[in-house]
Amino acid sequence: MLLGFSSTTPAIAESEDSQSAVTECPGYADHLRIARAYLERSDRRNALFELKQARELLRECQAEEESENALASRATWHHAS
């Protein structure tokens, strides 16, 4: 039973990361919805384009978050000195 639980843990973590990306990165979910719609019409070319757009937007959001975290960390460090 423990083995079954441990094998699902990464999926849960990935799901939480995906949910976070959807809520913290405006537009990301829209690209995913559009890609799904293209796939339902068997339009793989446009679906792939939308998925690439979603990935690029997610990278930009992650870079912004890392930058904000670094600035906050530096501000805290200087304030504590």
C-alpha cells in the first residue's frame, strides 16, 4: 500500500505546480484551452503552436517570480543588517 502512495506523490506535486501556474500566470490557461480545442479538431499544427506559446509565457512568469524573490531576499538581507 505504501508503494502505491509513493508512486502517486509525484503526480500530486505536478498537479499542484500546474494549478499554481494557472493561477499565477495570466494567459497560460487560455493557451492550454485553445490548444485543447485545436486538438479536438485534429489540428495538431496550431495546437503545438499554442502549447509553445503557453510554455514561453510560463517561462516568463517563472523568471519574473524568481526576480521578485531575489529582490525581496536582498531587501530583507539589507534591512536585517
